[in-house]
Amino acid sequence: MKFTVLKSDLMAKLVPAMGTVSNKNTITSIEGVLIETLEDGNVRLSTYDMNKGVRAVFTPTDIEREGKFIINAQRFFQTVKVLPEGEITIDINDKLSCTISCGKASFSMFAMNSEEFPSLPELTFDQGFEIKGSVLRKMISKVFHSIAEQDTRPMLRGAFFKFNENELEVVSCDSYTLSKCSIITDIDYFGSSSHSHSLIIPGHALSEMMKIVDDSDDTVRISLTRKHAIVDLGDIVFFTRTIDSEFIDYNRIIPKDNDIFVTVDRERLLSGLERANIIAEEKIQGSGKSYVKIKAEDNFLSLTSSSVNGKVYDEMDAEHEGSDLEIGFNCRYLINSVKVSEGERIILSMKSPTQAITIEPYEKDEEFNYFYMILPVRMNER
């Protein structure tokens, strides 16, 4: 196989493909990128870590010999990255010797037979929908912080997507926080008479989707098979295993009887939390991380955090309804939820020091709505 391609064209497809390369596998071929020439004159890159993968197609400036080989992905990426701009020639012979050259610079490395690459899943487009890329990115970004990284319940290691007519609801929960967002938007369904679908996409796959899907109004085509979700962007196709499990009954655990409400400026609260977090994230001897204490009293809200090395206090104006309350939280959890909230002001609703706090927008939007819930921590007063 021998072909020539512009570095910029190759990198545009190689960068998203690198997100699905396995680096923790004993099978050497899974650490590689499958490069193959196609009958239509294009070249296709494929990467697959046994859970998610990318297929990306680009047009070379010339194909001298057709072929299909595997190259170590990291070595290939680092090599192409440091080559000068311009045309790059990739030459792989029958003895599995690969030469990558640009101008007077050249690199040599070993290749592998294409038969050693793992079998890709059958990406047949049974049914699915089309949605704007900007909407998909927004919804993922609003709930991503609540996806559990490690949990014995697999459904919590992903985000739950529920499509119903022209409404999309996305939910995530990591046992300490819950994030729920919904939006009314144009959704075009295909391959099925049903306009209602639900699926759970793993968090590691969503982080790669965020890198691939543009924040534009261009349509993204998402196809669903029995075990996979396929995101088709034309010249880049991303696919991932879905989590085969029922999601938690999240509506059941949402507090219904909170009776303390605090309306506060979102940016002011966020800046106060970030200052408190400087102290809260300092280690306390033998007891992990500190917490931030929130006190709702009269017409103000105060934040307090202390550690063996210092203390911080911050006070801000707020509209307060209900009784006074002191409650403690992991400061990072609060920051993550407030940061992705929208609007000038937000409403914090509470009930007691042992029950969850919720965050909702002060000004309701007819199309987009969000809801965040954070569990408190037990405060050890000294």
C-alpha cells in the first residue's frame, strides 16, 4: 500500500480516531489503527478498543498501491504530528515495513497484517433519529459531571437518553449528585414507526462524542442497533456499546417536600464556592476532604469552609423563604452543578441538614429546563 495525503487532511481524521485506541490491552493489534484503501479512491482509518470505535474517511492526493494494514496508533500519530506541513507519503510493503515521509524527513516502523485487527461490530442502521449537533453537545455537557466513574451498578456509569416525539431528556447520577435536563427540539426519526427511544451511553464514550460532534446546527444522525449506538457525521462514524440495563427510577428519589427556598445570583454563588474550595480541597489529617457549610439566614447566604491550614467565610445577598438552615456539602459537587446551570439567578431548595439540596432556574424556559440534586455531608462541628 502506498498513498500520499495532505498532513492537515490526515490529522483531521486521525485526531478523533485516537480517542478509541486501546492502551491497556495485551492484544497488540488493538493498539493500532487499521488503514485501508477503498474502491472509491478514498482511504479509511479504523480504531476500536472493543467497546467504542471510529471509522474516518479522507481523500488522498494519490494512491499508488492499494492495501490494508495496521500501524501502531500512538507511534503513527506522534510521527505525523511532528512532520512538516505538506504532503505525506505512507508506504507499506509486503514485508510489513512502513515508511512515512514528508519532504526530506522520513520515519520507519513496523506494520501488521490487517487480519489481526479485531472484528468490528455489524453497524447496520436499524432505526434512529437525527438531531442538531449543538443540542446533543449541550445536553451531554449539562449532565456529564454526574456520571459515575466507578460504581457496581453499570447504569450509573453512563447517561440515560430518553427521546419522546420532539423532547429529549438526559439524566445521570453518581450516587451523590443527580442531573436531569430536558429540551424541546426538532428530532427526525427513521426506520421505525415509534417516536420514543431510550438508551444509556457510557461516560467514556460521551467524552469522545463531545470531541467529535461540532457545536453547530449541523444535523447528527444517530442509529441504534441492539447493542450499539452509531453517530454518523458523514466522513467520521463513531460507534459505542450501549449499557444494557434499566436506568434508576430517578423521579422517585427527587425531593418533593423541600420548604426552604433561596434565590441567589448564580455567578456570585459560583465565585464564592470557588473561593471556599481552596480551603475545602485541602486534606484534613486522616479524614479526607473538608466540606463547605452553607447557611441560609434572613436575606443572605453565607459560605464557610475550614481546614487545619485556614478558614474562609463569604456572604452574599439572597432572597430567603422558610426557616434558617445550616447544611454541609462537598464543595466540588456544588461547583460542578452551579457551573453548568443557566440564567442570572438560580433557586436552591432545601429541607434539613440531612436531605438533598436541589438547584433549578429562577426564570423558566419553555424549551430548555435543568434540575440538579446534591446530597449533603455530615458536619462534624469542633
